[in-house]
Amino acid sequence: MTLDLLIFYGSVRSERQGIRAARFVEHQCRARGHEVFLVDPLDLQLPLLDRMYKEYAPGEAPAPLEGLAERVRRADGYIVVSGEYNHTVPPALSNLLDHFLEEYFNKPSAIACYSAGHFGGVRAAMTLRAMLAEMGMSSIPSIFPVPRVQDAFAEDGAPSDSAWEDRAATFLAELEWYARALKAARQQDAAGARSECEAQALVASAR
């Protein structure tokens, strides 16, 4: 079954290296037959979060946000590619993800993390787990860490070692299992109710 997958990438720095990992993941998803869209905040130039997408009146959201909203809604699953800034996620990634909420509900996510050093961004991944769960797109059990990302992939995402393709195959197969299972469940129960969402309650109370 072909899936619609969205890849969120989280750096806007001029010398960013993680885009290599994001492009690698994109290529691997396409090779597995999926429809894939790489969301790059450098291209979108979204403003710092003032209002979430749902808080705009119909037709009043900025054009890049409106286009992204349609992509987020129709996706079957998400891959979040994150570096590690001060043991947590890059601010551009948090800003990007925070524009949406209900659009993510009852869909899986997967975390690919990277660093220029030896730890592969795993501390940011632990922060992301809690964040993604609160957003309604809990992450799969496995993560895809990439240490020394500048050496692991070329600028176009080509891997320096074929072992990366083997690791990605296992990682993506796990995401596919969850994405297909949850897609089938959503088709049976379109409501997908949640017992409580703290973020939703905070937004509602501020109106």
C-alpha cells in the first residue's frame, strides 16, 4: 500500500548539514513507492507562531501555511528529522510543528535525529517523543540516529556507506506498519476521539 508521508526538517542555519539526512530519508521513502513531501522551513519562511492554523478565519491564513495544512491533513504519517540544540530540538522545528494540532491526530510519526558529533542527536529525540505524543502523533519505538551527519551523506542525500540503506529499510518498515494499521483504524472510526488534550484545552481557554 502506497502511503502519503510528510518529512519535517528543522534547521534554517546557513551551514546546515542535517538537510543531507532529510534528503536521504526522502529518497529512501520514494524508493519504497511512497508519495513524499519534504517540509523545509527555510523554503516556507513561516512567521514565529502567533496563531495556529486553525485560529485563522477561513481563507485568511498565510499562503504557505494554507498549502502546508492540506499536506499535513492528508498525510498518513510523519518523519521528523531533527538536530540537537542544547540537548533539545531546534527552534525552527518546534515553530514549524506548533502551527498544527488536530491535523496530526491518530497518525504515527518517526524520529530521525542527527549531530555533527558522536551521539547522533538522541537527546533531542527524547524531547521529541513527549512533544509528538502530546500533538497526537506518537512516535514509533525505533529512532534513526545519525552521528557525524556531515560524513554520513553527500549534499544530495547519497549515503557514504550502504549500511545506511539497510538501517533505513528497517526503520521505515516499522513506520509503514503503524501507518497502515492506523489508516485502517481511521477509516473505521473517522472521529478518532481523544480523552483529553492539554494543548487543545489551553488554546480553547485563551479564546
